[in-house]
Amino acid sequence: MVTIYFILFSSLFFTLVIGGLLSLLYKKEIIISKRINHYFNTKKVKEEIKQKKQSEPKFLFLKTVSDRIKKFLDQKTTSSRKKDLEKKLREAGYPLKLTPIDFRFLQLIIGGVLFFIFYLLMNKADANPLSSSLLAGIIAALGMYYPAFYLSVIIKKRRLEIQKKMPDFFDMVNLSIEAGMGLDASLLKVCNQMKGPLSEEFLQTLEDMKLGKSRREAFSDLRARVPVHQFQSVITSLIQADMLGVGMAKVLRSLTERIREQRTQLAREQAMKAPVKMVFPMMLFIFPAIFIVLMGPLIIYLLQHVF
């Protein structure tokens, strides 16, 4: 019995001694490993990779099919069409981070799903197969057009939001410059405080400048990305002021005054268009109701007493 205890204590003692020696020898590597696990959480990353590998076989077939369809669309889509879609997606702020091929794939998926659903519904109603196919094809075509229509709506909304935010944005930039900050620092500060498409575009411009572009090149790209006439004129003035060495505070102050004047003129223009736009709703909805109220009793009286 004593021999067994001696062997156990001896093995435990030698294990502790060997562990202590190994920890002393590899102390630096252990500290580095702990720091890596603390800051980068490698265990969590490994678990996520493992879960991803386990879930990949379930969706491997769908991913393969979608990749082949995207490759086919990429081959069939012309370069001019790709550039046009890229321009529209850029103006819309890349909704859902879609590429031109992803956008075409989304259109195809929506059209295919709508065609399949409406074709099944028409078959359930015992309709003619030819008429079912024709109606489902029309619905599918409308469904394929809907993403493009929605994209144009997003672009229009984004442009209006940029026009709306421009005076306040450049006012804050002007105040920051007058307080002693540089143009780049002022833009970064205002972009962090004001969220929206205008701030996103300027943040992208600042990132381009960090990657090595000059201010003139970055502002030129910004002007090309945002097709708003007022904004483009402001960026052109900033580029010219930077080239000529004119003080940015004076330029921005005059630009913001001009922007507010243009917004006032635009509001007056919209107010002048309002009566013309109200004519057709009045003719279609208001005037018939007025005629019914005014002429209805007279017509009833004539029908009862004269005819």
C-alpha cells in the first residue's frame, strides 16, 4: 500500500516539475497565445468556421446553381449594360451591397418565382394553358422590372436627401474651418456627426485620399458619383479654390448662401407647378362630385314633373 502511494506522489511530483519547466521554457509563446485569444477570439473563429463547414453541404447545391447562373448572366450581359447598372447602384448607395450581376440575378429570381406561382394558380383555376402561360409571363416581366423601378425610386430619394442636407452640412464644415480646423478634418468631423448619403460620399472621398489620391482627384470622383447639379457646382468651386489657394471659409460661406437661395427658388418653382398638377385630379374626382350634387336634384325634378 505504501508503495502505491509513493508511486502516485512521485508521478504527481514529476508531472508538476515537468509542467513547471515547460511553462518556464515556453513562457513567451504562452503569453502571446493568450493575447491572441483575448484580442482575436480564435476559439470563436474556429467554431464559426467549423459550423460553416458543417452547414455548407446543405446549401452547396443551391450555391453551385446560383454561381452557374451568375456566370451565365455575366457572359450574356454586355459591358455597357454592366457599366450602366454599376452607375445606378452607385448612385443608389449600393443597396444590399449588390453588384450588377447580383442585381440581374435578383431580377431573374423574382421573375421566375412569380411565373411559377401564377402559372400554378391559373392551372388550379382550370384556365387555358396558353392563356395561363401568357398571363404568368406578363406578371413575371412586371416582377423583373420592379427591382429596376425600385432602384430608380431609391436614386431619386437619395438625390433629394442630398439636396436637403447640403446647406446644413456645409454650414457645419464652414464653422469648423473658421474654428481653426483643416478642410479634411472638418469634413471628417461633420460626417461623423451627420449621418446620411452626403456623409457617406464624403467619407468615401476621405478614404480615397488616404489611399493615395490627391484632393483634386478625390473630389472629381465625388462629383462624378453624385449627379446632383447643385452639389456638382459646389464641388467644382471647392476644386478651383483648392487649386488657386483661396480661403475655404469664404468659399463655403458664399456657397451655402447660394445653395439656400437655390432651394428657395426651387420651392417657389414647385409652388407654381402645384395649380397645374391639381387640374387633372380636380377634373377626375372633384368636378364630377360637384356636378352630381348641383345637377342631381334638378335632373330628378325634371324626370318626375316634365318627362
